[in-house]
Amino acid sequence: MITVVVVDDSAFMRKAISAMLEKDPEIKVVDTARNGEEGLEKIRRHQPDVVTLDIEMPVMDGLTALRHIMMEMPRPVLMVSSLTTEGAEATLKAMELGAVDFIPKQLSKVSLDIIKIEDQLRERVKYVAKRRIRALRPTPVARAPVPPTSRETAARPESPRREAPRPAGPVVRDVVAIGVSTGGPPAVQKVLAGLPGNFPAAILIAQHMPAAFTGPFAKRLDSICQLTVKEAEDGERLTPGTAYVAPGGRHLRIDQKVSRIDLVVSSEPHEALYKPSANELIRSVAEGVGKRGLGVIMTGMGNDGLEGIRALKGRGGRTLAQNDASCVVYGMPKAIVDAGLADEIVDIEEMSEAILANIYK
């Protein structure tokens, strides 16, 4: 039996989340709380396997409560987030502090999507309950944000860290495609922050995330990385040393031209289970650049990315999979490993170095 404490200042949300979870006979909501302070007391009392935690609450907010949970009694925490820019920024901060994932506040909307959200909520709770929480080592901040001038963005400061190695030969792989889901934001931050500003390839990221989140996610990464990080736009040209985050709710692909590579952002195919889809992204990299592509599959539920990686391997590309011990959910990487498609299985703490090394292999 998986035990859960639900913390939310809304009586409706406490009842709705509890009812959804307890439709599964393997999940039991042992208590609920109206604010972070009450939540901490009930978490100490019941020692639940999983906590769902609202962000905006009176007395003690969710971020403050989360800090106490992670310092005193670490366990999987799912944030309950509003799909607004402010809600996205707070949720991304929560995941930096140790929350493993989030669920949308819009559970109160009467919609056919409720059934899908219910299934995802129960599935996430069951997945994360089985994982031993392993906190990432703090990610070093590569640079501070540079305020824009009145007409243009100020130049970035000189990098204090080492540059990418420059072997005598040419870059072998000039496109890196990353597929990631549950537990992804802090893992992606860890990887990108470990790469130098003169990284010789472009990076494309398919992170399963709502549309309201991907813009703030890209801006947050850009503020702490030596790489340039941005939300991808349809038709722009791929540039080395830049990481492109696929917009939520749409797919990201590449289009290889004679002398350049363009980005394609599209809602097609509509029937895809995930938008953005790691399969769509990596399959386009396989078709566009073949052996010049490097596929990286990190923490997440399910097997999105498997068919894309299969296509990339068939064209001579290389692939990396995050290891079981450092994943929040060992689903997407496990699918790659079990299919025998991973060239290397890498801990998240060594993933940046592994990507650098594989650029020249």
C-alpha cells in the first residue's frame, strides 16, 4: 500500500486529489492538510510514501514547506501547480529544491481531460513511491544573468571555466537531441550547466511539459548556463553553442538544408501521446544528420524516444542513457537499455562530460 498526504488550502482540491488517488486500491490517502505548517506536522506523524503539495497557501507556502521536507524527512513530493507563468516559475524552483514532478491545478475544470489527468496522477504516484530520493549535488552557477541595454542585450561575460576540448579533427556530431520527462528539469539543468559556452554542437530538448512552462524553463536555464538557451521557434537556423527547448504542446524537428539546419515547430502529428515527443525529435535528427547526431535519453516514465533512438542508431548515430540510480523514474532510459541501443549508460553527475566526449567519437 502506497501512503499519501495531500496538502492544499482548497477543500475542493484536497477532496478531488484524494478521490482520484484512492480509485487505485494500492494507494491510500492517510491524511490531508490546509497549509504547509499543518502539512509538515502530518507528514512527520504519518511518514507517507508520497506528498502532494500546493504552492500558494496561507501560514506557510509550499516552497517553504518543501525546504523543510527535504532537509528533515526527504521523500517524493509532487507539486500542485497553476499553469501560469508565475506558477511555472514557482514550480521550476520547487523542482530545484527536490520536488520530483507536478500536477496541474486545473483539475477543477470539468473536462474530458480529467480522466487522462487521473490516470497520470496515479501512475506518477506509483512510480515515484518506489524510488529512493537521491538529491542532486548543487549545480554550479556558470554565470549571472546579464541585464539588457536599452537597445540590445549586453555581451555575456568571459567564461571562468574551461573551454570544450578541440581535437585536431572536425566535430563528428553537431546535433545533440535530449528526450526527458518526469524529474527532467533539474537533470537538464545539471547537464547544460556543465557544458562550456563554446560547445561545438547545437542541443535540442524534448521535455514533457505544458506550454506555459517551456518558456520560463528556457529562460531559467539561460540565466545560469554558459550556453545560450531559448525556446525553439519555427524556421530559425540551428546554431552551435545554443540549446533549444521544444515548446510545450508542439513537436520540434530539424530540417536539413544544403548549407544549414532549420528548426520546425509543429502540432503534427496530433495523435502523438506526448507533445513535444522525443520520438519525433530524435527521428528527425536521424533522418536529417544521421551519424552526426547524438541521442540522450534521461529520466522519465514510459518509452518515448525508443523508436527515435532506434532510427538514429540505424543511421550511425550514438546514444547515451541515464543510469537507474540517478533517475527519478527509470522508464525512458530503461527502454533504450533493454533494447540494447545505449552506447553508454551514464550517471547524471557525469552526463555533461559524456556528451562532450561523444561529440568527437
